[in-house]
Amino acid sequence: MQRCENCKQAFKWNQLYQSLWLAFRPVSCRKCGTVHKVASASRLLAVLLLLVPVIYISIFMQNLELGRVMLPIVAVIALVSTGLPFLLKYEKVESSIDTNYGNR
């Protein structure tokens, strides 16, 4: 399981799972408050692991009725998304100082 880069505290599975389903929302460490975001390569991995099986099932089961196609798709999404928090890599967000005070 991913750990905080600052204090080495392990993230909880449900923190990472919520981050996955809320458009890769950044995760804060429970111990030190350091914010981590999903690495770009991990985002790509997550999208591929979720979409490729769904497309594959859709193509090869296109002649079946919708009910028979949806069950395998839902099962694949559930199984893959359950394991993704163990695979995704998070990186520490570097805080940037806005010297323009938000005026652009």
C-alpha cells in the first residue's frame, strides 16, 4: 500500500479508493497532512485497466442482450477498481507560492 513520502504513514485503502472514483482527487496524509496526487502513469494505468476489458467485452458480446453484457462489465469494473488502490502510485504535491495573489 502507498505510504506518505513525508512521514511514511500508510494510506488507508478507502482513502485511495475514494480518490480513484472522485476523478483522482488528491489524498492527504492522516498523520502529517501532506497532500499527495496520483502520478500520471498511474492515471493511465487505471484508465487502461478499466476501459480495455469493458471495450473487449462489449465488442465480443455485442450480439447478446443488454442484461447478459452488463453483468460481466460490472464484474470487471468492480474487481479491477478493488485492486487499483494497491497499484496506483501517489506523489507528493509541491506547494507553489502565488506571488501574483491570484490576479491573472
